Amino acid sequence: MIKKEEVFKIGVFNKPHGVKGELSFTFIDDIFDRVDCDYLICLLDGILVPFFIEEYRFRSDTTALMKLERVDTSEQARKFTNVEVYFPTKYLEEDESEDIPTWNYFVGFKVKDVTNSELGRIVAVDDSTMNVLFAIERMDGEEILLPAHEEFIVSIKKKKREVVVAIPEGLLE
């Protein structure tokens, strides 16, 4: 079973395109094109399910037409309308760029303060405004919001899936 911390969101499938099972795909990260991974993961009925990519072609900087294996009709493709699409984090090590693909990449990462105290785990990213926020679930179940600002991030440990932050005094109170 695929766990939420093993993937990060890269986009959403829109409506079917044509009659042969192609889907319109709006993505926030084109990592599926940069890294050698032949499948994507879809969130269907609360379960993360892998689907192999048969082919895709770009329509713009943020959209592509994608054909999944065994999805051969528009009726089958319709079941994927508004389905969230994820990418497995285990393939990120193959992406040799130092760039972080999107803020959603950090979902599942542990957050530690520079004092080495663990704040919790990032469970969501709110990027609906100019100020991106990490939603961090603390050990006691409480959720806190922390600005995802480069100024606060001291280091990113991709292999450990950990972010070390320097939080200004009083910000979490």
C-alpha cells in the first residue's frame, strides 16, 4: 500500500480529451518528464493507486494530454475527472537538480527547529495566497501554520525528509 508520505502532489486530471481515453492533465511540476518513472499515482476514493503512463504530450507550460494504460475510452477516462495526481518521492534522487519542484514536495517532511526540537510533520501546504504556509501537525495532534519562507529555512535534508527551520521568537505563540 502506498503511503501519503511516499508521494507528493504534482497536479490534477481534468476532463477526458477525445474518445480514446486521453486525459487533460494540469500539473504544478513536470517531474514526470524529467525523471525516468513510468507511472503516476492517483488518489481514488481515498486510496493511492499507481497507473502506468502510455504516452503524453504537452499543450502548454502547465497542461498536458496524458494516456494511461488500460484507460481506452472516454467513459473510462471520465472516472479520473478532478482526480489528484501524485509522484513517488523515491524517484526524486534521480532528479539531479538542486531545485525543489514545488512547495507540495515537502508534505510528509519532518520539521525541526535549529534548537533540534521537532515541531512535527508537514501535512499540507497552503499556497492559495502569496504567503505560502506549511500546515504542521505536532506530536500532540495540534496543527500549526508556519510561513514557508526561504528566510526561515536553514537546511533541507532530502534523504532524511527533514526541514530545519529558524523560527523568529514569538511567531508560534
